[in-house]
Amino acid sequence: MKKNNLQQTLHAYQRLLDVARDLATTLDLDTLLDHIVRLAADLNEAEEASILLYESKKQQLYFQASTDLENAAKMRGIIIPAESIAGWVAIHREPVIVTDVHQDVRFFRNIDKLLQFNTRSIVAVPMFHKEELIGVLEVINKRTDTFTPLDQEVMIILAGQASVAITNARLFQQSDLIAELVHELRTPLSSINTIAYLLQRQGVAEAQRIALAQTIQSEAGRLNELSTSYLDLASLESGRYHFKQALFEPEGLLRESCEITQSMAEERNITLDMHIPPGLPRVMGDRDKIKQVLLNLLTNAVKYNRPGGSIIATIRLEPNQLWFSVQDTGLGIPANLYPQLFAKFFRANPSDPTTPGTGLGLYICKKIVENHGGVIEATSQENAGTTFQFFLPISL
């Protein structure tokens, strides 16, 4: 028996050595978190595993990744109370094995109710790096027998490796974002600097001064838009943004988004219509973030449309899914640009001053939709228009 335990221990430690190399080479945060939870479940023969990240400013612990792909979107962003098992682990920075959660007053039952899942046992360990709490790593329900001290030891080592990898991924993304931001800031700053020089010269006519002042205002607006987009992007890519999951009415959200865009469409003599079927079910998600997606698609449909064109915003009900679409009669997108459509800084016509933008909108939309368990896509025909659509899972 002792020999078998020794062999299991040696095998687990060998696996952890291999894991350390894998985690160190993964710099995309979402991919990394998915890799960590799968390793945790595999190493401990657990039914499920999850990562809860810690937001230090708000002092909140929230779900961010899970091996349960079907329910990951429902779980993501749910705030876990401090008096829960994971909350206790985060506060005390100590691991815990709970062999029967139903006998533990700290057990947070809301997740089981939401997912219709039966949690029996848990191993939860803190993740921290240089005294900074990163979050909590947990495995649920041993497939055979019960969790052991060896399982806890394996989790502690894995959590240490994961903490370093998560910190490195965040730092890499932040440095990458800073480099990109500096590059993007150069153009508007260069314009403002040139205009400031011109305004100091003698003989500049009043009409020219007004035009130059308007350009400064436009470039300042672009800088403001850039900073806002980068803050959104940084919070989404670092995993520090937690989505506020709640049920909302999709019809009301689409009408509200169209009303906000209506005046912008009217200025260009563009008609904006809605197709909404009756009796739509409610959707679980972050209403503000889904509204951000809709507003981005609607404003793009106006900006890249023809004067006198049209836009149709639609909701379509399918089994377990609700589709939102925005169709315009604009210039369309060339087929060779499709692969770049949801990439950072993509703009179909960056040299056109009449359609300003940061090129981050669609990339942020993609991140938001994917964090809700959905997919966003586009179809387009040159000189005929473009349709963007995305779906969200329906909360049953």
C-alpha cells in the first residue's frame, strides 16, 4: 500500500514538473486559465475544476474559468461571498479539504441551484504571488473515493505555478497594450502639435483658425475614445473585469440601443428599423456590456452606411439561443479583409477621415460576446452592405 502511495506521489510530482513548463509558455490569459482548470481536474481525478479570481480594489472573489464549458458563461462573473468556502480560503490564505459540503455551513449553494449540479466534496487552495492574492483554485467531486492530503498537496503546488503564470500573462498583455497605445497616440498627438505650431504663425486667417481648432477638438475626442477603449480592453484581457450576470429583457435592450442611435442615423438620412418577435425569453448576462456590443454595431452601421441608406436591427429566436443582428446597406467589406475583421486596430478604410475610430470596437465586442458563451460573426457583400450577428445562450 505504501509503495502504491509512493508511486502515485512520484507520478503526480513528475506531472507537475511537466506542467510548469507548459504554463510558463502560455501568455494568452483565457487560454492559460482554461489550461489550469483542466490540469487541476485531471491531476486530481475530479469531475470539475474552476478558478475564482480576486479583485483587490473591490475585495471581491468571482468565477472566471471552469471545466464545465456548457455552464461557464453562466458562472463567469458571479461574485462569491466572503463567508463561502472559497471566500474563507481567500481570506485565510489556507487550503481546505471538505469531504461533505452539505455538512459545512460555508457551502455556497447558489451555484448548484443555478447549474442544477450536485457538489459533494471540494479541495480549494489560495493562489498568491509575492503576497498578492490572485484568486482561488478548486476541484470538485473526486471521481473515485475521496480527496486526500496528496490531492491537496498537488493543488498547492499547481496553484503556485498558476499564480506565477497568471501574473506573467497579465504583465505581458499590459506591456503589449502599452506599446500599442503609445503607437496609436502618436498620430493624434502629432496632429495637435502641428496645429499648435500653425496657430502661432502670423497671417493665419480667421476661417483657418476655426478649422484648425475644430481639428484639435476632433483629435482630442479621438484621444478620449482611445483611452476609453484601452481601459475596456485592459480590464477584459487581464481577467480583472467580472461580468454582472442577471436576467434581462432582450426586446427592451434592443429598443433602447436603437433609440440612442436614432439621432445619429437621422443626421445622415438613414432609416433604422427593428424586427422583434413577440414572447422573447429573458437572457442571462451583463446587460451593460451587451448594450455596448449593440451600440458599437449600430453606430458602425451608421458610420459605414450611405447617406439615405437603411439599417435593420433584428432579434431571432432559435433553440437555446437568441440571435441579435444588425444589417446595413453600406459599402460592404472586401472578402480579403474578413480574416482581420475582429482583430485589434482593424478599420476597413483607415484613410477615410469621415469614419473615425480606434479599430478596437469589434475586438472588444468579440471579447464580450465570447465571455457570455456566444459567438459573433459577419457576412458582407461589396457595394451591397454588411450584416453583423451574435448569439447569446438562453437562460432556461
